[in-house]
Amino acid sequence: MTARDTAAVRRNRDADWDAWPVDAYLAENYRRVHPCDRGVIHHHSAFYRRFAPGTLARTLELGAGPNLYPLMLAAGASRRIDALEPGAASLAYLRRQLTQGPEDSWESFYALARALDPALPATLAEALTRVHPVHGDAAGLPDGRYDAASMNFVAESVTEDRAEFTALCDTFVRAVRPGGQLVAAFMERMPSYRIGSGPVWPACPVDAAALRAVFAPRTTALRISRLAKDRTLPEYGDTGILLLTAARPAA
Ligand SMILES: C[S@@+](CC[C@H](N)C(=O)[O-])C[C@H]1O[C@@H](n2cnc3c(N)ncnc32)[C@H](O)[C@@H]1O
């Protein structure tokens, strides 16, 4: 038996999400458009371009954190984007971006998003007027509220417990109405990780087979693709990024 086998499995409630290191996380991941961001943006933009502008009444970003690019990508198709986030520091950052204007570093993300989807508003600030930060976590989500839902680096990056990972994905699927649409990104095979020199955050390594096992019984039109590991990011122990689209089966 290894030390890892005997170590206590850290569950979602065991981490202090209020203390998420927003500045360090942005510095490591989102101060410029990394190759993996470009890949996720291309994938998610194609998802949102399936819908005519403004035809999704209400959509969800589950575990939004301080990442603005999934929110801006939704702003062409969606009239209202609920950015659900349990962490106080991330929520405060999101609210500041909306009330005081987005930091300049997000403009290059928006330029790419808008080049791919001309239905996006002329400015990032205008796109963000559709975003409503909501304090809460996956457990509080009602069944079937949303036309579409997006989740980026959350279910696999917030618990070491495989059953809890599955439950988070299940909640994500059930957040949309029957026939509602899903788009997501997951770190591939990432173990628990650090941001900078901070504490270790719990994660659950998943591969495409693990995603298929969770999503195939719960969804239709499941598509999973992969981005190569991005060597311009810090070493998080991942092997790349997995991208997913699917739909909740119609009633
Ligand atoms: C690795 S970060 C990803 C943030 C962001 N989605 C991104 O693309 O960078 C994980 C996020 O999930 C949030 N989170 C943790 N537990 C959660 C839960 N039970 N329900 C919803 N979000 C949760 C954290 O607060 C954090 O913002």
C-alpha cells in the first residue's frame, strides 16, 4: 500500500474556497492567451455559435472563479449568464470586473472570442452586462433552470473523491432543462495541485474514459476531444485538457 492509498481523501468541503488565490491564479493562467486557452475558446465558441444571438434566455457558468473568458463566449447566444461561485475572493473579483470595468489583460481574450463570433457585443464591458455573479455552489442548483450550462476546470479540480466528482457532473447535467445543452473543459489526469507556493487544492485525475463513463449514461450527443498539454503553463501534473459537449436528454 502506498502513502497515497492511506492518505485521507480530501473532499470538496475540506478546502477553503473563500481563500482561492485569485491574483496568483490569474498570473499563472490568464494574464495572456495561452495555447490551451486558444483551444478552449475555439471549442466553446463553436458550441455557442450553434445558437442564434440572444436565443438562450438563461445560462449557467458553474464554478466561474475569476475566469472571464467562458462568460464572454456565452454573451452572444445568452441573454443572462449566472456565474455561480462559492468562493468569496473569486466572487469579489468578478463583481469588480463588472462594476469597475474588466482588466486590460482580458481584451486579447475578447478580441479572439469576437473574431470567432461576430454576434458578440462590440465591447467586452457590454458583453459582461449579461453576467450575474451568484454566490453559491453546485449543491444548491435547482433542477432544469438553464437552457445551457458551462463548466470549466471544476468537477475534477475541487475534490479527490471520485464519487463526489460524479455527483458534481450529475448536478451540472441536471442544471439544464431536458434538451438543454452542455459545454465543459476538464484538466486531464491532474492530481491535487498548488497555485504558486500556496496550499494543495484537491483534484481527481480523470481521462476521456472516465468522462465517458460519467456522461454517457446521463446525456445524448456526447462529444469529447482533447488539447495537448500546454507547456507554457506551470506544471500542474496534467496531461492536457479534455473538452466536452453534450445535451440533457429531452423529456
Ligand atoms: C480550478 S478553479 C476553476 C475556475 C474557473 N472556472 C476557470 O475556468 O478558471 C475551481 C473553481 O470551482 C469553485 N468551486 C469549488 N467547489 C465548488 C462547488 N462545490 N460548486 C461550484 N463551484 C465550486 C472554486 O471556488 C473555484 O472557483
